[in-house]
Amino acid sequence: MKLRRSNFSYDFCQYSTQFLMHCTHKIVYDGLENIPEKGPALVLAKHQSYLDIIAEGMLLRTCKRRGSWLMKSGLPGVLEYLGGIKIQRLKDVNGNREKMRVQVHDAKQFNADSAEYIMWLYSQQEIVVVHPEGTRIPGKVGAIKKNMIEAAKEAESMYNLKIPLIPVGIEYLPSFPFSTVHISAGNPVDASAQGVEEIIKSEIGKLSYIKAR
């Protein structure tokens, strides 16, 4: 297995978007020390704007790390060269019963291949970034999906690794002349912690200055 991401393309895109973001926004970072200098990690970030992935990439770049992001399969394939990992959402399957049966089978196989790649990324000391609510939810924190947390626990056991869960919150503040983007990385959470989904949900809410509901 090999890295799907092109580090050259990734770095060029990150440099370009970071330059543009600094031209139009005031960027404030908190908790940079919580991003590991080396080794694998699972970043669980709040998703409420199309700017989120750029902001998350800036956070990692500031910490001299690269990442790979889960993304739905309908997005442009070129994003895979920039760190995207495509998954097919079963809720997007539609059509008649026979067509849906075939689509669900294909989606499950597709997602199994992506899951195998994610496990490999951990073994290569990479950072994986996901939006654990599963979709954009502005203004509140939705339920945390546990599949990626379970995968991190499995990778820990399989490769004898420690994969910290890093909650990340992003707050967008209107201001003049530049709006402020506040990007905060929280304290690492153990994937095996009791009630880990509720811990992550609470931390993401605090870091995004959103009350978890």
C-alpha cells in the first residue's frame, strides 16, 4: 500500500490557502502543544463551514504536520491528492430495491478499502482528520459517530500504537477589518476512555464556544 496524498500538491495547496486566509482573516491558534510532534493521531474537528478544512490544515501546518481527511465520495477526486479519503455514505444510496442492494454492496466494499487505508496511515505515523458529527451542523454539536474512534482503537491493538484523539473547535468571529478565525486544539483523549463520545462532544463544544446539546 502507498500514500495516496501527493505531499508536493498538499504543501503547495496548504501554503496558498494559508496565505489567502491570512490576507482576509485574523487567525488565532490555541492548544498547538496538543498536536503531537510525531506519531499517529485522530483529529476530531467541529464542522460548521466550508472553511473548516482549510483551518484544520493551517493548524496542522503550523505544527509542521500533514493530515488526511475523510470526505464523501461525491466531492472532486482531485482532493485525494490533497489528503482526501473518500467514503460512500449509505444514506445517500437511492433508487429501486435492486439498485439499492447493488449500491449498498458496492459502497460497503468501497468503504472497507478506505478503512484499510486509514489503518495503514496510522501504521505510517500519519494524522487522520474527521468531522465526527458526519455532516455540517452550524451552531450546535451533534451526536458523535463512534466508528472512527473504534477504528483508532483497533489500530492501536493491531500495530501496538498509541493514537490520541485530539478534539478541535473552530470559532468564526465577525470583526473589522479582518474577521477572526479561532482554531483550538484540546487536550488529547484516550480512545478507550469510558464515555469517550460524550467527552469528545463536550470538548468540541467548549473549543468552538458552542454549548453541546
